[in-house]
Amino acid sequence: MSTTTAQFGKETESSGAFRRQSNRFTERIHDDPSATWPVQPDRYRLVWCRACPWAHRARIVLGLLGLDRVISLATVDPIRDESGWRFTLDPDGRDSVLGIEYLSEAYRATDSSYDGRVTVPSLVDVESGLVATNDYGQMTLDFSTEWTRFHREGAPDLYPEALREEIDEVNAHVFRDVNNGVYRCGFASTQDAYAAAYSALFERLDWLESRLADRRYLVGDALTEADIRLFTTLVRFDAVYHGHFKCNRNKLVEMPALWAYARDLFQTPGFGDTVDFDHIKRHYYATHEQINPTRIVPLGPDESGWMTPHGRE
């Protein structure tokens, strides 16, 4: 078994390959009153960061399904310091509902021995202040399947039963090579580990470019969970991953089908209005000082292209 070393607050294997930390709180919220964490309106608070792609997709799903009416939102500062995610955007630097300064306070209340990284998104039980789940992979699927009683009228079916096997397969490829792949490039600590991650990333982007050349969405003929998971990486690609994480074979804007697809989603209500390029760039460039020791945040790229016609109706 390979040894690991801490780097950038992450873990890298002895080969220099990045290894993502496992989620600590993985109990699910079920539509069952006897469950440890039952579906219940106004009970939970979703802690997210506008900069984080994993949290961003939870925010998008919450809004598309209308669950932001029954699950409240807490937004942390894009700059994460040595104590973790901070509620400095709120008056007096405390979350107005949970009353805490750092998300880590909820983690320690839930598990006093926890010494791993504190992550977003996290669903926190408002009454107890305990973390119900930080399992970003399962969280959005449960929003679609366990919270159906509280979906808004006309909400999309983001995880249709007939397409779940294909959605899961596509999501697995996209997670390994793209969502997590950009991090495997950026946090690699050896040339070989970086090269392997880089090759896998662009092979998968080429596969996606081909797949999306003659279809509007990744799976089926309507928006699904698969599109949301890919979008939150694509929208950050040229702003941070291309330069900061050395994912620089080409930019998103140089891949015609993917660029049009990303613009199509960006211009869909619930997507572009949740994107904050300022938070995205400040988080990546000002937090990863080992990659960017000057912490200078680039002024580009030009964001106006996101609203240009995409031609995919």
C-alpha cells in the first residue's frame, strides 16, 4: 500500500498522484419519519460556496427542483483559511441561522475527533447543529428522489428511473477523468502523475466533444443530473483549470460542441445566475499558495462570451 503525504490540504500518494479525501458524514436523508435524518421542510441548511464545483451542483439542483423553499442556504467566503470555510459574508462573521463562525464548528460538534478537511456542500441540521451529510455525490440524487413531495410544480426529473443506469455510467466517467481529473492535474506532485491525469482528462473531453456533437444533453433528450455535474467543471475550466491547474492542451472555447453546450446550460435559468466568477477565481488563485505563491488573481478571461448564441435549441 502506498504511503500518503499532505499537500495543499489534500492527499497525494507516494507516486505523486492526487487522492481525494473520502466523505466523512454519509448518512442519507430519507423520506421516512423513522429515519435518523428524515425529509422535513425547514429542518436543514445547505452550506455551500459559490467557488466550489461540488457545492455548486447542489445549489443548482436545489434551485431547479424548488427545494430552496424548504432547505435554507448558507454561503461561505471563497477564501478558506487554516480553520476552513468561514461565514465572513454574514453580519458579525457568523451564520445567521446556525450561529457559527466556521463550518468546522458543526463538524466538531458532530464528531469531536474529526481531523480531516472540512468540505462543502454540507447539510446541517438546524436544531442540533450537527452535520447530517457531506456526501456531495449522493446528496443531489436524494434531492431528486427523496424530496419529491416538496418539488415545485413543473420541476424537471433530473434522475429519471429509465435512464439511471446510463446516467450513473456517464457520471462515473466524468467524475474520474474530468470533475476530479482537473484536480489530479493541479495537485499532482510528480511529472508522471500529472501527465497521466492530463492525458485522461483530454481523452475524456474529446469523448464528450464527440458525444455532444449531435445531441443537446448528455443522456436522453432532456436535462439530467449528468449535465449538472459536467457543467460545474466546464464553467470553471478557462477561468481557473486551464492555467492554475495546468489543464492547457486547449481552452473550453476551442472545443466547439462543448463550448456551445456549456453556453446552452449557462443561459438556462438556474445555472448562470448561480455562477460567480469573482468568487471562483479568488478561491483558487488566493487559496492554493503552493501553486500560486503570489496569490495574484488574473483579470481574465473575458466572460461576455457566455451569453452569446449557442445554436443548440
